[in-house]
Amino acid sequence: MESSKLHKLLGKAYRMHEKRSLAELSKINITPGQYCILNYLSRHDGCIQKDLSLHCGLEPSVVTNMLSGMLKSGLVRRESDASDRRAWHVLVTERGVQFHRQAEEILTNIDSISLEGFSDREKALFQSYLIRMYHNLKKAEKQK
């Protein structure tokens, strides 16, 4: 396979997956960025904003703006750090937990649609190939 074809195929699949994800998540008023934050908080509740920025690959100012909207929506809350008044801990609310569950169901369904007709072995191989591609690209990035 030519690399240009791989690039095109990956791009087309990504754009279609993203389009479908955006459409479905918008039905519950969640953006992919908000989902990323809720997903990280589901495992690291009480982390600081800097961790969210690093994990989600978003600029700190973007995370600050997103969290403002999520605070207004009641999805998260903030607590100041007693040892560092500049740091804020972000905690998910019960409403945030419910929205995270809904988003997980939506994205699991999109993944199922995406892999329809694949055998369990093909799914496992495909995921292992994507992981290997990611690591190859990450390694190449570090070597620059």
C-alpha cells in the first residue's frame, strides 16, 4: 500500500468517525473536549487543571474556557489547593458522572458501528496496528 493511500484512508476514517461522534455527542450537549475532561476525571478526580491540559492535549487557556462552561452546566466543580492558592483541583459532579456514562454509551456504539463485520481477531489486530502506528510516530517525533 502506498503511504499516500494510507494517509488518505486514515484521514477519511478519522473524519467520518469524528463527524459521527460530534453529531451524537451534541445530542447530550457534550463536546469531544468535554468528554476528554470527564473521561480523565473519571479516573483522576480532583486533579489540577494542568493535568487535564496535558492529558487532553489542549492549551491551558482552552481548558480554562471549557471548564467555565462545564462549571455553569454543573458537570464539574473546583476547589482551591490549600498549599498553592494558584492551583485549582477539578472534581466531577454526579451530573458529570451521568453525562460521562451517556457519552461512553454513545462512543461505544459508534465504535461498534465502525467495526461492524470485523471478527474479534480482526478487531484485536486492528487495535494493535493502530497502537503500533501511534508508537512509531511518537518515537519519530521524539527523535527530531
